[in-house]
Amino acid sequence: MRNSHLEADCLFCKIILKDIPGKVVHEDDKALAFEDISPQAPVHLLIIPKKHIARLADLQADDAALLAHLFSLVPILAEKYGVLESGFRTVINSGERAGQSVFHLHIHLMGGRDFRWPPG
Ligand code: AMP
Ligand code: ZN
């Protein structure tokens, strides 16, 4: 692995390394954002750290600035995709019972339709 913060068996680490393709919409030294392969809304992006953190449950105190950086991208991308004012939803699933299927921390950013509460 070319980056010691990444894991060989992780799908999203492979997208970071460009070993598998992703429709990347933002990239910087700490984060990557790309389109979800199975969108659940007209806008459905995933924002991930360039560090393998499996679940939100595994976040450490010294990851706080990294998480803040990920969230700072939310309004930027929401504006870029035209959902900043109409409304959007952010979701982080942590663990199997919450529906997490890829164990590399990611923020779902979804918009372009109405959402219900509570989520299923
Ligand atoms: P979660 O269920 O919260 O872990 O979300 C994982 C998300 O990753 C799902 O919405 C999937 O559609 C998405 N996903 C899985 N594989 C890929 C991929 N190769 N490229 C982009 N998104 C993916
Ligand atoms: Zn990973």
C-alpha cells in the first residue's frame, strides 16, 4: 500500500488510490468526494477521509480536525450540486445494524428530493 493510512482490502481505500474508478467530484490532501454508485437521491455523494477509519464508532479524539474538514466540504458540494438552499441530508451509518456496508467512514450527502423522518 502506497499510503500507510490506507488498507489493502478496503473498497474506498482503493478508490482513493485510483485502483478502482470513482466519479470524483472533489479531492484534496485529506479528503475525497465521489458519486455513489447506487444513488438513492438525484444528488448522492460520498465524502471520505484519506485515512482508513472503519466506522464513526472508531473515531479517535485526534481525528476531530479531519472530521471537521469532511463536514466543511458539505456546503461547498451542496452548492455545487444545487441543493444548498433547497435542502439536503447527511447520513453516517456506523455498524451493521445501522446499515453500514462499506467499512471506511463516509458521509452520505443526498439531495434533490423530499426526505422523510424518521429514516427507516
Ligand atoms: P453504507 O451502506 O452507509 O456503508 O454506504 C455505502 C455506500 O457506498 C452505498 O450507498 C453504496 O451504494 C456505495 N458504494 C458501494 N460501492 C461503491 C463504489 N464502487 N463506488 C461508489 N459508491 C459505492
Ligand atoms: Zn479504507
